[in-house]
Amino acid sequence: MTCKDWEERIALAAEDDPGAERHLAECAACREKAAAWQRDLNWLKEAHREPIAPAHYAAVRARVLAELEHSRRRVWRQIWAAALSAAAILILFLLFPRTAQTPATVGRAFRPVAALPGGAPVERPAAARKSRPTLARRAIRKPAPVQHEPLVVKLLTDDPNVIIYWIADRKGE
Amino acid sequence: MLGAMDGPGERLRLIEAARAGDLAAFDLLMRQYERLVLTTAFRLLGNLEDAKHASQEVFLRLYRNLGKLERSDNVSGWLYKVTVNVCHDQRRRRPAQAPVEEAENVAARTADPQQELTAAERRRALELSLRLLSERERAAVVLRDLEGLSTEEVARAMGSTQATVRSQISQARVKMKGFLERYFRRHV
């Protein structure tokens, strides 16, 4: 290995690297290079030893605490807004009772359908009326099939003693 | 006063109190770690105002993660990791005011060839050489050489492996050395 090959390993002289240490023991040029690195490192540490003024730390702390206070106030505002909304909805319910259809009125809506002439009364279980009012609406739109009576056609002839009766069923047969 | 609060028991008490909403306790907790966070951010970003913004974000994240840290005995390690991440995000959102590529030109314009190199000038050259490094290399050098963390701790803070960190540090040192040689050859 050449000195160039050793360069990066020597740059890590602080790390335990027996191979690099052996090379350093043999090569004066690389020893010089490693010493220069160490010198630069010390200069760098020295340069960064200058303390940051306490006012900067205080400014950061003040900003963080202000932000936390602000977010805490925001949370409380949201809680209050939610509570007030809930209270307002409750008051509205108490002042203006609900006027929507109750199960009883749904039942009334059924009656005309049930009373169709000749039709079978439409009955729905009470539980179904209560839990699924949409079924009731569907029943109103689609009336129950009407049972037709047989059709009787009376044909008169020239002879008053002869009368022809034609009786047809629902299908017109 | 703060020295007495360095113990893990006292720290745990402060974390519990802060978690319960005691902002005074959180203020004390920040005082314990403010040097670590602000100086690391300053070294990574190279600008005090940006470093203050980053530190603010780090402490807000600390507040949001107090529950997690109650069970951890390595708050410093967690803070190093978050500081590196926050500075990385900040750099991505807001690039450095003086671009890294211009560092050599800045050095060439301002140094006086006739003047003997003063300590301040040398420090400035070193600072510029830090700016030439990639973000990962700079973070590795800052944490390893300036903050004095072990390679293992640096790897943990950077979410990397020890081998990668070693490689980044050695490459960074070679780059810095090369920059300083060019700088001094030009000006001495």
C-alpha cells in the first residue's frame, strides 16, 4: 500500500487501527501528515470553544415556552367551543321538540293503502315500522294488487226472451 | 442549582412533571440540555439564527415525546439524533445563506497574503473547510470531533453504521486537510 492508500485510515488516527499505526511508525511523511491533522483538529475544537451568549439560550427557551402556552390555549379554546356547541344543540332540542314523523304517524300513513277496495290489507310488523320507516314509504308507492271480480257481459238480442251472458275471468279469458 | 439536577432521578421527576403540564419543570429540563442542542445546531448549520430556530423545533419535539423519554436513560442521545434530523430538514427547506461551493472563493478574497496567519484567521479557514463538507460528513465531524461522541454514538445519532461513520470522518478530514493546504499555499 502507498501513502495515498493509507491516507484515509491515518485520518482516523484516533480510532484503533493497528495497521495504520504500524505505517505511521515506519513513514515520517505520514507521521507529519497525522500530526498536522491533529493540530487542525485542536484548532477546530478551540474555534468552537467560544461560548454562545446566554441571551441566545434564554431566547430559545422563551420562544419554546410561548409556543407551548399558545398551543395549550388553542386546545382549551377548542374544548370550550365543542362544549358550547353541544350545549347549544341540547337547548335547541329542548326548545323545539322534534316534529318529524313518529312511528305512530307512519302507521297512519298506511291506513289508506290497507283500505283499498278489494285489496288485501297491508300489514307490517310493528318492529319493522319503527326501525325501518323507508319500508313504509315503499309500501305507499307500490299499492297491493287488487283482486278483480269476474267480468259479466250481458248481450241482448232481438228476441226479448233470449239473453246471452258472457262471463270472463280476470285475464279476460 | 442546575448541577444538582443532573441525576437521572431528578431528570425523571422533571420529565414526569413536565408531562403533567408543568411548564416550569420543562423550562428546567431545557436548561439542562440547551447547550447540547444549540451548540450542535450552530455547528451543523453555521448560522446562529438558523440554529436557534432548529433548537426551538428540537425542544418542541422533546415536549411532544416526553412519554417516550420517561422510559429512556439516554436523553442526550435522543436529542443529538433529533437535532441532526431537524438541522437536515432545515437545510433542505432553507439552503445555507453562503453556498458551500463559494467557501474557497470567500477565503481567497478575504485573506491577506502579507499578514502572518493569526489564530482568528486560522479558525476562519477551518470553519470554511467545514462548510465544504457534505451534510453527512459535517455531521459526523461535528459529533465525533467537536461534541466528543464515540463512533458508536455518532452512528446511532445519524441512523447509520459505525463503518459508514468512520468512512465519512476520514473522508471529511482528508477534504478539510486538502482545503487548508490550498488555502495556506495561496496566502502564505
